[in-house]
Amino acid sequence: MPQFYFHVQDESGYTLDPEGQELPDAEAARREAVSATREILGETLLHGGALNHRTIEIADENGHVVGRVNSRDVLFEDGQFRSYSDDVTHSAPSNRPSK
């Protein structure tokens, strides 16, 4: 299975991913980068910090960049806040009485 590396660029600099992760293909690596960015954004919201200055660069095992995911792409789509089908808030309990 191919190895992909997730290098992070933000306001503090560029951090190389020395370990990487085995994933089936570049699309799976992109989904992983989006998921990681969502987690980072959640932590940033919780603890404070800039939301829009982070990019994850996806490199293959040969060091070739096969994609980039930045926080703006994760937050917005066509100028609107983006939603995700796996958003756990959709399954959160509501205050509606049981039937």
C-alpha cells in the first residue's frame, strides 16, 4: 500500500511528517488531510488561535506533492460554511420529548 506524508504549513512555519501513513490512494490521503484539518480547527476553536492560516501538503512516498488542503477549503464551499455527512452534531440528542 502506498505511503503518504502530511506536512503542515502554518504561521509558525513548515513541519515535515517523518512517519507518514499507508493509505490506498491519493483520494484517501486527501480525506485523511481533511479529517486532520477538521480536528485541528476544532482544537483551535476550543483553545483560541487563527483558523485560516494552515495548509496540509500531501506528499507521496517519492516526495511528490499530490495535493494540498487548507483550512479555508475545509471551512467553506462556494462562499458558504461547509457541512459534512459525518458531522457528529447531526446525531446529538435533541430536547424533543420521546414518542
